[in-house]
Amino acid sequence: MIQYRIFQTKLRSVKQFAAKVNLLGSQNRKKLVSLMHEMGLSQSPEEVEATLKFLKKTIVKLCSQGYAVYLDEFIRFEPVITGPFESAEDHFKAPRNQIKIRAAVTKEFQKNFEGLFPQKLPSVVFAPVFHVVENLATGHKNWDVSREQVIRLRGERLRGLKEEGKAKLYFVNAEEPEQKTGALKPYSVTDTEILLILPPVTFVRGYFELYWNRDLSQRVGRSVVLEVLS
């Protein structure tokens, strides 16, 4: 059964909702041939493999000669030229212009899916996650941080800090959350690691908090509570 999730997008400054199919994976030619054989195809897998390879070779030849190839009630292949031209007198120039093959399934093939009713899955918000906060001054992990020393944060989906204006990282007072640092400026950021120097905060227990504005929503990730050392 086809499954899908609803997500929010933005088109011409208007919030909209759309569906995305939750793919179960992808199947290659060998898997396709194996399934065809299981469904009762009389030819051997080797024979079908050879036929598919020859079909591909034939389509390449015909399209290279300037033909469109139409497989009844299935798919159409046709050559197209991409890239700009400066005037009506201009000519094809590579690599500015390239020959590509455009493929589109037919309306008859689309009709095979008209009666299907997909299953809706709950929405998933992929927020930043902190797995480890390492104090490089003490070597401790998920235990403490030192003022004006290098701190390494490891996790997932931390790359938002590389996008100007998209994310902000703070160190927050665990006892009074309204008290926090200004937006921290790490000197190294990847999707899984942040390196920064902790400012000389005045509170003694705190946690890192990352706000990431993405897909019209604010995603928040928080670390464990840490002791602050001098």
C-alpha cells in the first residue's frame, strides 16, 4: 500500500500543504526481472535481462536518430535540446547546449492508479538533536562545561547554524530559563558537530538550545543539563 505524509510548504508567500509519498525503497532491474519471473513470466530471468538490455540499446539508437519512441499504454521517450541560444542564427554549441532524453508515462498507464487509496502516516518533525556535549578542558561528556573553554557538541541536524539567519544557538540557565547567552557563534559547524568557546556565563547549571527555522516551523533541540565550571 502506498503511504504518505502531509508537509507544509510555501509558494508565492502563501502557506500551503502537500503530500509526499513515503517510499519503501527502490528496485533495480534485477529485482524487477526476478519479480516478473515470480509472477509467472515463462522466459528465464537471463532471457528477460537480455531483452531489456536490447530494448534499452534500441531506444538509444532510435532517439539518437531523431525519433520519439512510444511504448503503447506505458511510456514515451523523445530527444530534446537544452540550453539557451543567442539568436535565430545561432547554432548548437556544447557544452552550452546538450541533447537530453525526456521520458513521460502515458495517460493510459496513469489510469492503473486511479482506484488506489493511500494510507496517511503521522507527520514527522526533524528537529536538531544533541547526543554528546564534550568539555575539551576536562574530557568529560554530558557532565560539565568550562567558561571560556572549547566545547564540542555532537548530534544530528545541526547544519542549520551554517544557514545565515536560519538558526540560533544559546546556552540557557537551567534554573531560570529566561536567562541565557546571546546567540553563540561557533567557529566550526557540520551537520553532526559544533565547536565553540563558551562565554563567561554567570550561572552554574545550563543547557544548550538550538532553534532552527525551517519549512515554516521552528524546530528546537536541547542538550542535557550541564554543570558550569570556572
